[in-house]
Amino acid sequence: MYNWKAGLCIYFYEIAKLTSEKKYSVFAEKLLDDVVNNVGENITIDHEKGLTGISLAINYLLVKGYAKGNPNSVLKNFDDKIIKSLLFNGVFEYSKKVNLSPINLRIGNLIYLAIRLQNTGLNKYERHIMQGVTIENINRIESLDTEKFTEPVFFSMTEYITPLYLKLLQQVYQLHFYDYKIEKIVEGLSSHILYRYPLNKANRMLLCSAMNETASVFGNIKGWNEHIEILRQHLDIPQIIHEFRNKNMAFSNGLCGFYYLLRKTGHGNEYNDLFLNKISNSDIWNQLPENEDTLTTSIGLYDGLSGVILTYLHILHNSNTEMFFDKVISQYI
């Protein structure tokens, strides 16, 4: 339960910023206290629906200044549990519980550690442990066959392993404690990546974006610029937007995730009207949750309604359009 509450903390703090309504930040603060103080011992250790996702949300709020506190103090117990899951191979146990592949779960947890390692206030012991766990687990990933890095059939920000792994390698490389090995890993990945041409066009853009960001960090990588250009060809953005199914709006694997991906690639706001029209006319607004179980599975920030609403409002904001809530959407806020 606390995984979606953590996402809602971000949601209400962001809504407070967008609307200048203090009541939303007051509610978000109470919600955050509830999350920090009541996370259960039996929670899974994963980035989608478990402790790692909660920790990422809390760290985001503290670093952005939405909430007050020292991340190194607030997150210490959470950090210890995530580290233990990686050290003692708890990844395999948790992957079965949350229906994620072990490699996906491992990469998600390592991305969290890489983000924590950006904090200059970590003491030497904590930093040394996090670095050691990161090195050991990257080496475990490297022992796997890259053919396991398969492309999902549909667009997914969370299940397409290759872009996620490239993101992790970028983050670790920029921390400068494993540079030579990371360079060799990226060099070795090239033979896998340069033969990949995702059939799903949104996934194609996801890989293209990840490759472009990686190249900007590592410099010129043989063959990458040419492959990036091949991936960019024949990407009809309006067509891709149109092809998302009517209810497929969530950030994790839907239109809202594609919106943020598009912004990262530098396309700006030229497709805002298409996104607004697609989101506002989705059938998701006609399905009010009927009970608590349905509510918890439908309002999450990453894979539910709150993420869609927040995206909708950010598009309005970036379009310099007057902020408004129509009758359908306002009832969810």
C-alpha cells in the first residue's frame, strides 16, 4: 500500500506547485510522514511497487526541497535493506513476488544506489559499501547473455532492459569509481546494440534516446552515431501518438511515458495539442474506482491516474495555456 502513497506524495506536492494551493502540500506532508513511519518489514525490495520505489520517491522530495530532512538520515534503514537484498541475492526471491525479471529488479535497485551515491553527505563507510555492492552486481549482470536484454512487444519504460542498463552505466560512470570497467562494458555492448532495430516505434525512440545520452557521456563510440540516425529515420511522431490505445495512458508503459521521453529528445512542445487531446478523450476518465482494491491499483503515479493527471497539467503548463480542470478530471484530484 505504501508504494502508491509515496507516489501520491510527489503528485500532491507537484499539484501544490502548479496550482499554488497550500492544502495540497499540507496533505502531501501528512501522507509522507505516514509513509516514512509505517513501511512494513515484509515489503518487497523493488523499484516498481516496493521499498526501492518508495525510497526513490522520498529521495526526490528531499533533494527537490519539497520535504525537509537529510536524505542520509531519513533513508538509512531503507538503504540498508536494499543493499542486503543485493548482497545476499534476495533479488531472485523478490523477483518472483513482484513478477519482474531478476535482471530488471537488479538494475532498478542499482539505479537507486547510483542516485544515492550522488549525495556528497554520505560518510566514507556508507559510500564504500554502496560502491562495492554496485561493482559486484554490475559484474553479475555482465556474466549474463545479452540476448536476455529482449525488447518488449509494447512500449515500456520499465521492461526494456537495454535502455535501463545504459542509464545505469551512465550514472555509475559519472561517479568515477569504476570508469575503466564501465568503458569496457559499453564497448562490449555495442555488438548487441548495433544489431537492434526495435519493431515498436516508441521503443525505437526509447533506445535511440538512451544511446544518444550514453554517447554524450562517453564520447564517440564506434558505429553509434550512424545507428542512432538509422533509428531516428521514419519516426512519425503524430502517428506514434495516435497508435497508443485509448486506455493506454500511464507513465510506465503508455502515452504519458512517451510524452516525457519525447521531451528528453529535444522535440519541445510542438505535439502538446495532440497529447492533450489524446489524454482528455481517453476512456480512463469514465471508470471511477469502485472499491479500495481498485483504487490502489488505478491511482498510482507511475502506472495509474495520478501520473496521467500530473502529465496533463504539466503539458498545459508547458504550453503556456491557462490552467484549468474540466469536470471530468477535477473529480480525481
